[in-house]
Amino acid sequence: MQLINYLNECFYTKHTLLQLSHISANKLAYLQQQKVMPTASYRLTIQTSCQSFLADHSEESVQEYYAKGYVKWLGVVEALIEPADIYQYFNKNYRLTIQQLKQQGFVCHDEKLHANIDEHITQEWQHFLNGTYGLCTASGLVQDIARKEFAITSINELIAENETHPDLVRLEKAVNLLDSASALFAPHERINSSRNRLVDQIRKKYQLTSPQIT
């Protein structure tokens, strides 16, 4: 039940997504075929078995779960219409988010976020369409995708530079950024998640403080 509770609290079912977005199931499938809308992040297969005096019965159903931010994304898709324009929206906002992080003092030297950013964003777009980022980011939207990738790369760089005595000010800032951009993850995923590895364990190892929630 923990998994079902998590999914129902943190995601929209396909039915709810369609209702809130005012589109049909056929339109959603079409947008996914056009490679402008992510597929579901979770698919829950429910098997029901019933025994009675008159007859036994069993059936199977599949429930799809989508990131809540996809209601906003579908609004973008409906407004822009053309696949090329939709990708450019993703590309532009990814770059803008990276630029804003740099202006805020975050540091990352990996060439994938500099000279090789064109190739990197193309790969990120595919992960987005596969539903990966609907699962592992807070919103499933491009801003959180860029923030998460920047934070992970920055944390790994800082640890690689000096695992024993990394720059704790920069490290704490990057960990807090990753914390804010990341999903909680489903109960069965948490032990192997980037949140556990790069937020929980890093805070514990280097005695970093968590931001105060007000």
C-alpha cells in the first residue's frame, strides 16, 4: 500500500491528467506518438482475483501515473503545436535555467553543460519523453530537469576534486539544489536513488545542514 499511497499523492493518474488538461485519451496518445509528450513514469498492473460459491473470477488492469507538472506541459504543447517549436521551448528553457544557476554562483565545469550542451540537451529531451524525469524530478518540467542535472554534476565534481575535504560551502549549496529539484521516489526505489546517494548520504557524511522549511 505504501507504493499506491505514494503514487496517488505525488502523481496524477492518466484519467486525472486528461480531465485537468481537457484533452482526450486519443489526443494524449497522438502527442506521445509525435514525440512531444512524455510517456507515463509509472505503470501499475493490478490483478484482481475473486472466489465465490457460483464462480471464480480474475481480471487485470493497468493504471498509468504522470508527473503533476505535465498539466502545464500539455498547455505548452497545445499552444505551440509544432514539434520543432516545442523542442525549442525545452531547449531554450534548459539553457536559461543553466545560465541562471551560474549567475546565482553555482559552479560546474563539465563540458556537457558548456561546449557540448547541444548534444546534452538532445539526450535530456529523450529522457524527458521516456518519462524518466517525470519519475525523478519534483515537477517533471524542464527547469527541474536542468537543475537536477547541474546539481548532480556539480556534486560529483566536488567529491572527485577532494573526497576527504571538499569545498563544503559549494557542496551544501549543490546538495540543497538537488534536494529541491528531486522527487521523493517510490518506497522501493529510494535506497538506490540519486536522492539517497547524493543528498541523504552526502549530508550525513559531511555533516551538512538541511534548509529550514518555513
